[in-house]
Amino acid sequence: MHLLAAKPGGFVDDEGIIDLAQTPGDIVILAAADSLLSALAQGVTSLLLDPDAYANRQHTPLPSIRLANWMQLLKPAAFDLYEDKVLEHAQVVVVSFFRWSALLAVWIRSTYCLVKSEARQATYFSAG
């Protein structure tokens, strides 16, 4: 199996393991809907363009935020790699899903165990 950089349009199962190549962040938001990720990215970008406005209201620096499409992490090895590189360092993990499956149940249980073992926060919600 090969380690591949993430690319738009998802992946084909026999292409290998996807590495999203993200650095750790304080908040990690995982979703399958590219439209949701795009809207969140625009919101984060607008905050980054005016960090003083945020800091003046909150008196704290803006937390680092990572956005990712969890569909690229469905392979257990891809999830394990992302967990080691990004999720283990997050203080808050938000997962949005739109359909239930046995594989998704295992994946959610894995993230839940991760955040509970480190006294972190996790939120799961269905978009559909």
C-alpha cells in the first residue's frame, strides 16, 4: 500500500492510504459534505483576516482549526495516521455524518475513546 496526499474528488479504494498532511490544531472539524467544509473554511478565513476583532471580543488568541473530509479517512490505516498526527493533539473534535454504517460506528467509537481518554470534548451530529 502507498501513502498518498489528499486530492479533490475523493479516492479509489485500491489507491492506497491517504495522508491529509495536516498539522495538529486545537479544534478539528470532520465532515463528508464539501459544501459544509467550504462554508466553515470561509468563516475561518474571515476570522483570520481580522484577528484583532476576534481578540478584542474574546481577550484570547484565535484557536487553530483543522477541517477535513472524513470520507478520506475510512480506511483504518488512514484513520490511524490522522489520529496520530492530528486528532491526538486536538482539544475539541466535531464530527458531522449523514448516513449510518457499521464502519462509521467503529470510526466514531474510536474518536470517542480518544477524546474521553484525554479529557477532551467531542460532538457528533447528523446532517441529514
